[in-house]
Amino acid sequence: MMLFLISMLVFQGSSRLLELEEQTADGWYINLICWGYQNTDNISLCLSQEDSPHMSFEADGGIEYVWHDASRWQWQIETVADSGEHPDIELIAGSTPCILYKSGITELTLATRTDRGWEAETYTHGGRVLHSPRLAVDQDGLAHISYLALLSGQYIVCHAVRDGSGWTMEAADTITGGALSELDMDLNQDGLPRMAVMRTVGDHETIYAYFRGASGDWTRAEIDDDQYLVVYPNIACGTGDRTGITYVNTGDPEGIHLCEYPDPPVVLPVHPEDVYCFSYSPGNTPHVTYTAMNALRHMCRIAGSWVETSLGYTANSHDLAISSDEQAHIALTTYGEIKYMWHTGTMGAGNSGMGDYCPHISVSPSPADEHAVLFLGDGVELPAQVQLFDLSGRMVASIAAEQPSTTVYLGELSNGVYVARVSDGSGGSAILTVMR
């Protein structure tokens, strides 16, 4: 009951959204956007032409939309649908948000934000639509969706385009035997779709890559390993003819494998614990984010070498986008919260954010009972004063932190949700939930 009451209080209160504070020093920054949900998952992120973030995510069974209002330097949040799952967000003409989500067993819904609100259009397939449909918008403003469907025992790799006359669906492939899953899709600079799909037959996995040519023909390529498990395919299109496919190999060599035609595959010696993200910058620099050892991590290739950063946060889902100035942006969900991370400065140069530099405050565990630990990143000058606020904005505690980690006694705090901030404003914010 306490969780429900907290959730209702946060949803109705103005403190549900926090402002995005402008930062100028090089490094990684994090902003807590909203909290109070019981369940959050499957977040999707894209950037506008001005590199402003737009996000969609699942929250308590529905679909939410969050965007950053640069004119007021604040986050805004809207409910798109009361029910739905696996949202994917893109922008038409770089500014108009549209969100694809699964709305039924055989249905997908594309919701577009207009002056009249969200206008939803349902796309129905004759078979069962599987999870994780993908959305992309080409340079002409046409929406492309890719998804997997199961009909009469056959798996169909589907791609559909919406123009002024409606939807046109193509079957890129039809598979009998085994199972298809884990689809990903992107468009190249000519607006042609590229897809990556995992096929499982018994205990054997194969990655299929699909490419649509200008004539409309589909070509399938296979990435196979007869000995080890290959999972979690991702595909991304960069500038020019650059296309990359990543997947996780659990065998030898273990790690994330990156295939960039026509270059030979490379292996990132990392071991993701869950689904990861892959994207290109405008300059064709590959970026990868993943979770390992309960921490979100970022990697990018700088001057031929891969450089890794531990960002210090857990995430049950996250998404990655790269801005026009080559900076990484990450949206993540964790413990019913929505957070946004971004990098400023030259990536890979000294203390600019690559390595273990992450100027933020974090709290663990949350929820907590009698004790919690405050962690202060390199961007916080020590000693520091950390203040705890309740949801009404009242300061309930002030904590002297002389070390990067400080154990805090919570016995005098009531059950509830609190916001932790460094008194000088550095380090962003962190949420602490007290529950006994």
C-alpha cells in the first residue's frame, strides 16, 4: 500500500519532473527526469535536429513520452496510451515525434503527436506480432516499421512503409523450422532498410542480416558459429555506405562482435549481462553501451582503439543516441525512475569523461531500510554537503561527506521517496526510497 500511495503522490505533484541543468565542464552528466512508477521498461531515445532528447518508455502497463523543452529548460511528460508495450520513438522531419508500440496480439500502433494531441493509427497483421517492433523515418518523412510475425507455423520477417495512401507491407523472408527473435532495424542514407534477426534451431543460433536494394529485392546474409551461442543482434547505419552489425558471442572469442562491411570483424572483450545498444556518430565512430557487474558502461572507438567508461548506474533498460557534435546520450530506466545521461567535451581526451570519470551522485541500495551509501563522482569536490529533500521540497537531512562513499543512517526517516543533492548543485540528483 505504501508504494501505491507514494506513486499517487508523485504523479499528482509538480516534483515528478526535475529540470535539466546546463553543464559546461567536460565529462558525463546525469539527470533524474521522473520517478514514482511501479514498473518501467523498454525505453527508447532519439534526438531532434537541435540535439534535444525525446524518449518513450513503458510505465505501469502504458506508454509515456518525455521531451526536453529547451525554451523553458525543463522536461515535459505526456501519456501516449494507457496500454501497450515495446515502444520505439523517432522524429518526422527532425521535430515531430511518432511512437510505434505493440498494442495487441496481432496489432501495432503508430502514434503521432500533432497540435490536437496524439493521433493513433493501428496496423494489423494476419499473424501474431512478436515483441520488439522497430521504427525508422526516412529523409522524405515516411515511416518504416519492421517486425516479426508468426502465421500458420511460419515466421515472417516483415517490413512496412507508410506513405500518403496507407501501408505497404513486404515479407523480407519466410522461415519454417526453429524460431526467430531479437529483431533490429535501421535505414541507410538512401532510406533503404537493413535488419538483423536471430534464428534458433534447437540449441543452435544464427544471425540473419537483411538488406533491401533500390530495386526492392531483399538479400539475406548469415553470421554463423557452429560451436557457440550468438545472441542479441543489433544493426546501425552510419554516414555513407557504412553499416555495422553487432552480436554477443558466448564462446571463443567471447564478447561483443562488430561486423562492419567490408572490414573484417572485431571483438570487443566485454561481457554484457543484458541487452546492449549500438550506434554510429555522424563521423562513423561506433558507440556501444552495455551493463556489466551491475553498472552501465560506454565504449567508443577513438583513433583505432576502444576506450571504455564505467558510468556507475544499474539499468533494466536503456537506449543510446549520438548527437551532431559526436556526443553520446543515454536514456535509462531503473527502480521505477527515468534518467538521462549525456557527455560534453572531447571524448577520449584526458579527463573528458572517458575512463572512470563520472561527475554524479548516486545512492545504493534503493529501496533501503536502515542504511544506504552515498557515492560521489569525480565531478563533486570533497568535502561536500549532501542534502535530502522529501517530495514536498522540504529538506529533511544534511549529510557531511568527506569521502567518495559515505554510509548514511536512515532510522530517523519515514518511509517514502527522497531526493539527494549536493548543496553546491554539482553532481545532479539521486533518488532514495526508504521502505521497511
